[in-house]
Amino acid sequence: MPELSVVIVAADPDQRTVLQVLVDGTSVARTVQTCAAFPAVATDPLVRRIHAAAPNIIVVDIPSDNAIAALRTMELLQHEIPESAIFAIGNLSQPQIIVGAMRAGAREFMERPTTTTDLLEAFVRHTAMQKKTGQESARGKVFTVVNAKGGAGATTIAVNLALALQSAHGSTALVDIAHLGHCGLHLNLKPAFSVTDAIRNLHRLDSSLLESFMTRHGGGLQLLAGPNEPIPLEPSTAEFARLFDMLVSHFRYVVVDVSSRLDAATRLVSNLSQHVLLVTQTDVTSLWSAARVQQYLSETGKRERIGLVLNRFRKIAGFSEADAESAAGIKLLWKVPNQFSTISTAIDRGVPVMQQGHGDVAQGFSSLAARLTENDIDVKRATWSLFKSV
């Protein structure tokens, strides 16, 4: 394993010294620079110094009394020095800090105080991922699918969207965090493990163990199944944050089916998401519910991440798409045509319409996947290359 160069950013002098000793003690990395302040703007001389050091990894310590400054620094460094991986060290009992670090671009989040073993394992994971991809790998993106009310079709949308992403890009995980998981039934799978098992083993969870808890679908999609019976004790939001930290480090896209679950875990995962797909139908009750659900999810996150998905859509005289947007209070993202018989048969057979690979509905899910990924750099590069070769 080649030696990694590391820059440490920590405001506390004792923590800075400890981290340098721990980094150098791994024998696979060496500290090339330490910074005693959190730069806030690109013109800060510290940013130029870090850039000049060309580190493989930048370790940022997140103090409890100044977390916002540390998170802003991480976001700045991710933007200004994208070739360097950001590792965060903070309090695992504070899920919002974990969420903030992930959204700021951190590829690893380790508990404070950390250990040489924690750092060594993180360095090894980083090097292994580089070898696997042949390049620096960005963190994956999360797409969460939630019902406006029960039976709106969130699971169907989540399953078929995940299959479409897997078909187009590979490296996709489908995670079922509903109180009772149905994704396995839709895919005709019988998972031996569930998200509960992954949560219970967070203390030793790495990429290999994570994959062992997942069930592989024939098309390559990986399912982390929901529980097949109600569980007496729900995982904490901090545990969900740590699980998703691992998932976005391992998969390019993570599709989450929360079904009709509305609690702190759903809010947390929605805050982690690039897009939240709020699934509803065009009846009055569904749209009324959609407005309330989006308000609930927006209380701790940005409403612009939430997009309305009209399922079983059909044109109704005197009712427009603008009416649906006004009633729900959010912009329309997508429409899924009303082909109830086709979808019902697909669910009963355990063969999703995307797996069948034909028909307007399947094409619609492929187009939805393309819409959600249209701004990804490598997707745009592939499109450019295609037209360039014509």
C-alpha cells in the first residue's frame, strides 16, 4: 500500500497534535501539514497552502462548539481541492453533524476521539476504493421515495427506479427502511438479512460485511431489505446516519424506500438525499396529504429537494399539473401513467416492469433515472463523447 499524504485541520492544538501522532502511527500515511484554523473563503492563504501540499486526504476535526465552521471548511475544501478526499472526525451521537459532514463531501466519518486503528481502516478502505475504480471516487447520491399516503406506490417507484439506475450506471443499492419491507416481494427475493442486521453490526461494519447483509438481484442490483416483522426497538437516527455514511461510500446510487414511514429517520435520510420523490395520486385526499408530508420533511431540510411524482396519472378535465403543484406546495418532478393492471401483475409475479424491459411504464422509469442523473459529471461527459464521435 503506497504511503498517503495527509493534511490535518483542527482548531484545538491538543487534538491537532494527537491526530498527527495517530496518522503517522498508521505506518501507511504521513502528515504533510497541519492547520490551526478553519478557512472560510477560497482566498484564505490556508487554502492555497493545503492545495500546494497536494494531499491524498484532508482530515477535518469537528469540535462540538464550532461544528458549523468545520462543516463550511469541508465544503470549501471539497470544492477547491476536489482531488483530495475529506475525512471527518466528530461526535457520532449527533446525527445532524454526520449528515452535515456527508453533505459537505466527507468520504469517511470517524468518532471523536479516534484511534490509530480507526484511521488505518479508513485509509485502507480509501486505497481499496481507488484501486477498484481506478480513480478518486465521489460519494454516492441518495434518492428517497416516500408515500403521501398509504398505497400511493412508493415501493413500486423505488424498485423500478433502482433497477433503471442499475441498468444505466451500475453500482446501485436499494434500501428498504419501511417498518415492514416489501421490496423483496416486488423483486421475488427472499433476503436472509435486513437493514436491522446491518444496524446491529455497525461497530464492525465494513464494505465486505455490508455486502454480506445485502441480497443481489439478477440484474446486479443490491437490496438491503426491510424487516419482515415489526421490530420492538427502532434504530436511532445516529445509527441510520452511520449506515448511510457507509452506503454512499460504497455505492454510486442509493435508492431508499421509506414507504409511509414518517419519523425522525425519514427526515434524516431525506436530508441526506439529492432528491426526495414524494409519491401521490391526483385525488383530493392524496394531494392534501402530500402538502402535509412535504411540510413535515421541509422543517429540517430544503424544500427544493422534494419533487412531486404523480402515480397512476391520467388526464382529468378541469384539473391541470399546475393544480397538483399548487395543492401539494411543491414542483412536479414526474408522472407515471395509469397502467394499474400491468403494475399489479408485475408485483404479483415478482417481476418489475423495468425487468421486463418494455412498455411505456418501463421507458418512463428509465427516463426518470436519466432526469435524476442528468447533472452528474460523468453522465454529461458520456453524452458529450457520444455526440463528439458522430
